[in-house]
Amino acid sequence: MAPKNKPIVARKLNLDKDYSTITPMIILGIETSCDDTCASIVKATGRKNPTFEILSNVRSSQIDIHQEFGGVVPNLAARAHVENMNPVLIKAFKDTGLNISKGKSGIDLIAVTSHPGLIPCLLIGTNVARTLAWLWEKPIIGVNHLKGHIYANWITSQDTTIKYPAISLVVSGGHTQLILMKKRDDFKIIGETRDDAAGEAFDKVAKLLGLPFPGGPPVSKAAEKGNPEKYPFTPPMLASNNYDFSFSGLKTAVLYLVQGLTKNNKRLTKKQIYDISASFQYAITRVLVVKTIRAGKQYKAKTVILGGGVAANKELKKKMRHAIEKELPKATPLFPSPGMAVDNAAMIAIAGYFEYIAGKAKTWRDIKARAVV
Ligand code: KG4
Ligand code: ZN
């Protein structure tokens, strides 16, 4: 007869006693919510007005794997996370220049993206993080990926200089949300996409134009040479009396245009690709800017924050900056550097620290991945 399984009892971690006075804190961030395997080590100093120093920030992209599908295939992404996680972690430790050996981590806190995202992918990162938290007996935070995109801006700006209320526009491959922040840790979603995310629209339009995945960078590059007035797409939901977005109609408008231009086996010319890219980018950035500014006015925003992969878009940043200067002159724009706009684990470490000082530290048992916010 098989022996009866004995229940495994975890050692109890006294979070308050062990960790509440540590400063600076060394945080390990882990991000695997989509198709980037990321690990970062961040030094956070101070509780009241925290400052952050990125000691390492490693990102392993899976573009090569998903390119041929024109989008992220969750199970392939998860498999790649399994393969990439350890080399990424090892590099993140090496890059710090700190003398951190395997058994003695030197890490005070672990922050891992636990939601929202692709479940097979989130499970890899959260399980690695839980295992390390158990092994090292450290507190752990399950981070909301979208908050990470917002807090990515705290690297370039001092916490004390950021004024509220703030309006945050998070635009990524999976999400498009307008968020009202009355204070640093107060998030209220006031609008979101009803269908495709902004980044997803860039990706789908790129596919229609025969440009590579992910579509944001090649479409915006092609747009630089094109005429944004050549194909006047209607910016979707511009006049709607709310802060929601919709991009699937815009993608369909591009589809019909491409179908018309490629009738009788014709191929798109380079000029047509440039002009369609510019016209599409004009329409999508216009609605993103108009709605953000409208929300900024209604809520008397003192700061306008951008986050997510699409926040790397030069045209979006240019238009947003210009509109803020003109229509919200008292507000300060807060835009991430391109490296901090896309998925990375430093932003997860920073978000984790804010949750930590808000008293939300957990033990490994309490961290669960979930697909939605
Ligand atoms: O935040 P992110 O790295 O991952 C998700 O959380 O989804 O965002 C990826 C998305 C992709 O859809 C990509 O096409 C888009 O961000 N993106 C851009 C640019 N760079 C990345 N979209 C427009 N312009 C860019 N320069
Ligand atoms: Zn993201």
C-alpha cells in the first residue's frame, strides 16, 4: 500500500517583523504576462518619497517565435518562458554587479506579474517567483501588469514631483484604458476599449500591409514617409459621450481599403503602405489624444501619464505633448522612455514596492495568476 501523503507545512513568515524596516530594499521583479520573459533587480530607497535605481533589467523577446502567426500564441509563449526564464534570471543577477550567490540571494522582496495576462504565461512567472519566495523565505507581491506600465514612469520622475489628480492612458498589445488616479495608489478605470487594444490594432494593420510583428514599430516607421491625409479614416468613437475606445472598425476600414487596392492580383506599392500607415496612425493617435485630454479637463488633471508599448509611439507622444501644452497647460506630461514603455520587469518591481509599503506583502501561498484585472 502506498504511504499516506503527509501534508507539507510551510514555514511561517512574519512579514512585519522581518522586513518592515529594511531600506534600501533590493527587489527582484519578474514579468511573463505575454511574450517577453523579463527579470529585473531594482533598489528602492525610502518609504515616504521612494526613489528607484535599476540595477539590472533583462528582457528576452519571443518575436521570432510569434512572427509567422502575426500574434502571440499563448502555449508557444509559455514554452519559451520556461526555456528563457533561468538564463534571464541569471543575467539579471550578473548584471547588477553585486556579489549575489545562489544560496544567499540578497533579495528582500519578490514582485511578479500575477494579472492580467495570458494564463499559461502568467503561470510560469508566478510559479518561479513563488518557488524563490519559498526558498529564500521572502515576502512576495502579485503585481497588476497595468499598474506596472503606469509606475514605469517613476524611474524618470521623483515621486514627490508627481501631482494628482492624474490621468493615465495605458495602451498596450492587450489593453487600452484611461485611468483616473486621485493619488498614487488610487486607480479608477474611466474608459477602456470595447474590442481590440490599440497595440493589437497596430499589429493587425501591420499584418494587412505585409509588415512584420509586432506591428507598432514598422507601421510607425512606414508612417514617417506617408501622407496622413491620403486615406481619411474616421477616428473611432471620437464624439461618443464617454471615455471608451473601439479599434476593430478602424482595422476593418484598413482591410476594405487594402482589398480594393489589391484587386486583380495587384500588390500594394511602397507609397500606398506608407500612406495607409500614416493615415491609420493619424486616426488612432487622434482619438487617444482627444479622449485623454477631455478626461484631463473633466478631472482637472495635474499630470498626464502614458504607459504600455504604444506609448513608445513618437507620433502619439508628440500629439499628446502638444495637446497638453495647448489645452491643459497646468498639467505635466509623464511619458516613459521607449525601453520602459514596453513590457519589462523593472516596472513590476517598482509597482511591487508601492504595494509592499502599502502593507500588501504576501507569502508564496497567496500568489495566484489570473487572466483578468
Ligand atoms: O506593453 P507591451 O510591450 O505588451 C503588452 O502588454 O501587450 O505592448 C506591446 C504592443 C504591441 O502591440 C506593439 O505593436 C505595440 O505595443 N508597440 C507600438 C510601438 N512599439 C510597440 N505601437 C505603436 N508604436 C510603437 N512605436
Ligand atoms: Zn504590457
